[in-house]
Amino acid sequence: MSDHSHTSSDSTSSTDTSMDSMMSMSMGTFHWSSSGDAIFFDSWMPKSESAYIGTCIGLFVFAILSRGMMAIETYFVAWISMRFNKVHENDQSGQSELSRASVSYSIKRPVYPSRLTMPVVPPFVWHTDTVRSFLTAFASFINYLLMLVVMTGNGGYFIVVIVGIFVGEMAFGRFRSLGGFRDDHCS
């Protein structure tokens, strides 16, 4: 009888040990080793200190590229929007004469708030929307690859990716303002 309780106790402790090891594996901690972590595919695994440094330089450039791709996408969308707005303005050139006449008339009448104007959404154009979609998908692809690198748990890779994103944002972040203030850049 006591032999049975001893066996039960051993199986419980081995279950606890395996649960602890599974828990520590799933928690994910950073490590600072310079070898053993494959990047994107098994053949890109630094095995020496110089290979690790080369990998970090490659990841740094890749992180800068991730911000550059977002800038290219934003610039492309702003450029297409400017083209559409120029064409749309030409379509409404007859309306501008009417608005000038109403301005002179509005001096005699009380001024009321103007109607809320909704932004005009450009129509679907195959070549434009295909390029825009490709740029968005490619920027997401690069960002997900960087996420996979960070998920290796290598602290050096993590720091290099963050610093690369910082440098890339310093270089290309100002292009994001084109997405929010298109009217200021159209003139």
C-alpha cells in the first residue's frame, strides 16, 4: 500500500517537472548568445562572432528598409491623391464661378455655416490600386519578418531591430505627414 502511494508521488513530481519545463519553454526569455538562432531559414544561422555581427548589420538595414517601404507607400498614395485632386478640380471649374458670385451676394445676407463637405474617394483604377496594394503587402511582409526575428528571443537581434526602426523612422518618418496633410502639399 505504501509502495503504491510512493509511485503516485513519483508520477506527480515527474508531471510537475514536465509542466515546469513546458511552462518555461512557452514563456520565452531573451538570451544573449551569438550563435544558434536561425534567421528566416535554417541556412542563415550565424555560427561565429563575425557571422553574428554580419547578421546584426543585415537586420539593421532590413529594419531601416521597413520604415522606408512605409514612406514609399505613403508617398505613392499622396501622389495619386494629388493627381486625382487636380483632375477633380478641373471637373468643378464651372462651380468656382458660381461660388465667386455667391461670395459677393453673401455680403448682403447673414453668413451661415457652410455645409459639411465629404472627401471625394478616388475611383478604383487597376494599375494604381495594384501598385498601392503591392506596396502595402510588401511593407507588411518586411514587418512580419522582423517580428519573427524578434520572436527568436535573441536580445542582440531585438536591440538591432529596434535601433534600425529608430534610424529608419528618423530618415523616413516625415513622409508620413503626407498622408495626413495632403491639402497642404497639393499647392
